[in-house]
Amino acid sequence: MKLREFIRKPVAKIALVTLAFAPFAWLCVGIFSDRLGPNPAEYLIRSTGTWTLRFLCITLAVTPLRVISGWPEWLRFRRSLGLMTFFYASMHALCYSLIDMGWDWPEIVADVVKRPFIAVGLTSLVLLSLLASTSFNAAVRALGAQRWRRLHQTVYVIAALAVLHFYWMRSAKQNFSEVVLYGAILALLMAWRIWHAWRVNQSPPGVRL
């Protein structure tokens, strides 16, 4: 079966979501089988944060993939991928709040104030919550297409905040290899968008790119 034919089918979305939940399932297995190392809380926080960044990169790659391949069918997966980004970001916050901080809200608030990278992460989660809650067709109709599009462009702000959050998290251990990798991927995706927008503006009227 050709790839394009497959991604047009409803089962393709089911396969995507199933695959996207696989890392979460693996972490759950690790919890119950005690395979997360000497510091399970740190492992869970780090893993869910990394998967958030990965899904954010994949979500932002959908539009370039659609334009470069000429297959509009790829857009069918963007909403699901965005919601998976929000899911892993929520799990990241939950692991921090519940496992690391034990739902001690005064301590959590104090930690947010004391450590800027947590405040940046919280800001990213709030913005992602707005995008997730307005990702459905009813929200597009309620907000209007132009306002909805403007709101969802904050995903670029989220990407910058996510890399900053990841950088500050890694700075304590002076391990920046993954930060550079994901930062470079997101920078490349942003550069492509800027270039493509410029190219569209420069093209003659009626020419579709």
C-alpha cells in the first residue's frame, strides 16, 4: 500500500495516536517494574519533558512536510500531534507537582518564584492549554478563522520558551547536547517558515506555492 493512500485512511490516525502513546506506556511499565533507576522522579520528569519537545518538533514539521511533499493529507495529523504535545507537557508538569513536590502547593508556588525555568515551563503549559482547548472546529467558528490563526501562532513563542526551559534544566549538569539538537531543529523549522512566507509574498498574484 502506498504511503499517501494509507495516510488518507481513518486507520492512519489511530495508528499515529497508538504510536504516540507508546512512550507513555513504556514509562508506566517502568514504574510498575521498578526500572526507572535510582531516581524515578527525575527520570519521569526528564523523559516526559523530552517527549514534549519531540512532539512539538514533529507538530511544527507538519506544515513544511505538507508544502515540500505537496500532500495536503499530512495536515490531518497536526491536531492529534498538537494534542499529544499538550498531553506530554501535562504529564511533565504532573510528575513535577505530584511525584517531586507531593502536591505541596505552597512549596510549588515558592519554587516557581525562586526558579525561573519552572516559571517559564508553567507559562509554556498555560499557552499550550489555550491551544489545546481551542484546537477543535467549534473553537475556530467561535473565534473566527483570523483570530484563531493568530492565537495558534503563539506555538512559536511556546517553542522558544520550551527550549529556554530545557536549557535551564540542563545547565545544572552542564549537559547541553540535547538542548542544541532540539534548539537547532526548532530554529530550522522557524527559518523555513520565514523563508516560505517571504517566498509566498514575492510570488506573482495567482501563483500558488
